[in-house]
Amino acid sequence: MKRVAVMSVALLAAATLLTGCQKEEVEKLVAPLVADVQETPEAQEMEEEKNPAIPEIDDSLSIEAGARIAVVSKSTKGEFWDKVKEGMQAAVKDVNAAYGFKKDDQITMTFEGPDNEEDVESQINTLDAVIAENPSVVCLSAGDMESCQAQLEAAKENGIPVIAFDSNVSDTKLVKAFRGTDNVQIGKYAAYKLGSAIGKMGNVAVFAAQEKTQSSQERVQGFLDNIANYTDIKVVETIYSDQVDDMKAAMQEVLDKYPALDGVFCTNADVSEMFLSVNKDTGDNKVAMVGVDATSKQQEAVKSGDELGILSQNPYAMGYQTMWAAIQATAPKKEVKIEKKVLLDPAWIDAENIESEDYANYIYN
């Protein structure tokens, strides 16, 4: 079997990239800084580490010719999901080329889901329809980690492997593998950057995507755990989008209630862009904002100074790894061992590195 290809990039200790660091190394770096036991050290280049971003295709496996991979995404709209789909399509193309599959022997994929990440009912209906068509493999990003239990059990009964991506499900025994971002690290690093930016004291708020989504839960928990190390910072509000009727109105209420609010953490692209449209404060008490996912709108906000920085994912690599795991799942079990859980590191994007080619896979367009 061919070895996994790697993508290596440098990590600067104070303000650069998480990619390339193992989880333990990131925690060693960030924890003492956030705990406020020492000042932020001068930026120093860390030793490059290997990160399995894009795997090479092992062409020795007996994968299923003509396999049909059905992707049911949390959403099909938005720059993040476009990049995920692009990565999946690239993996399918590479596999077909590596195996010389032509016409009916080619691997194919479909990419379906709601337009809105919060439309869980539509996603479940799509999942029902997809499983009824008996695809070779299902790839699922769950909008609600608890809501698809019956569908996952039906897939298992029908011998359909499930590969989870982006957001996992509660009963992980029903999925063969998971490919996603280290969302706890997103939260932890957001706390470090925001805490440092506001002088290690003040009031902050968290505006989060759906509480029923695993990725959202982990980002919030990582943030709360690490911001707690700043004893002079208080989290005044934590609001999930599925807990309120109007998230924009809820954001405005927080801004009105805390006119001297120092900072906010927004846990995904939709919430981040929403806050940018609500927050019009350009005075001396301008709110420091850390967002997630480097969409076009957030890139402009970073360049203009309206956003401190972005914890961004590598959706292309996530999509590629998800599809390759799905295709591997069509081979006999004795031939391949699919790693159960692979987490990709996020990257910190700010005004200093947003134009750098080293970060191209973390910039959405």
C-alpha cells in the first residue's frame, strides 16, 4: 500500500498556523499562554510536522467497480460546502483514473442536503430517500447528532456503510469512520486569540450555531474551557441559533445589554457573517471578533479590521478524505483497515497571513 501523502507548513507560536501540529503539541503551546502564567513569547518557527491532508490513492484494493456514493450534507449552500464537494469530486476523479475505470465501472457520487444547516427535517427526509435507493456507501454530516438514529440503523441492516464527516452522530458505533476538523482546538485557540486581544480582561459573548450539532458543541466547550483560564474575563452570554427565534435580534440584544462588550466568538460561517451584519460599532469600544471559516465576507472583514481573525478549516481535504474512506469501505474488510477517526487541524487566518499561499486551502471563494 502507498503511504499517505503529507502537507507540511510552519507554525508560528504567537499568531500563525495550527496545521501541522499534533494535538498534544498545540495544547502545550496554547495552555500556558491562556492560563496567563507567562507573557506571549516572541514568534518563533516551530519544527515542521507532517499532516495527512490529502492521501494518495492505493490502487491495489479490490474496491467495488461502479460503486455509488451518496453524500447527505448538513447543507449544500455556502463556500465551505462548495469546497467539501470539490474535494469529494476530486477524490472520485483520482480513484477512477488510478483504477482505469471507464463508463459503467466508474465510481459515482451524489451530493444532496438542505439549503439551510438548521433544516434537520429536510436532511432526514433526504437521508431516508437515499438509503431506500441502496447506495454502496452513505456519507453524512449530521445537522442534529441525535435525529438520524433510525436511518443509521436502517443503513446497517441493509449493509450500507456510513462515513460521517464534519459533524458526527451520537451513536458512533453506527458509522464506520469520521473525517472532520478538531473542533475542540478551534474553540481553545479562539479563546487564546480573543483573550490576548482584549488584554486578558473584560466581557465576551459566544454566538453559536445549532446546539444539536456536534461540531458546534465542541467549539463552544473548547472555548469555554480555555477562556476560564483568564480569571478576569467573563462570558456574559452563550447563545445557540436554534435556541432563539431570530439570531440577529438576539445578537443585537446582547450588544444593547452590554454596550462595552469587549469580544465575541462566532462558531461558524453563518453566525460569523450574521454578526458582521449586526455589529456596526466603530467607536473606541469596538468589539473584537473571532470567527470560523474564511468565507469571502470574513476575508474582507479581516482586511478592513472589523474581524480580529478566523479559525478556518480545510474543507477540500475533509471532502477528499471522506470520499476516499467511503470508497475504501467498498473493498473487502480483510484488505483494508480504515482509520476510525481523523481530525484535521484548523488554521489561524488574520491580516498578516491572509494573502499567503501557504494558507490557500483555508481561504474559501
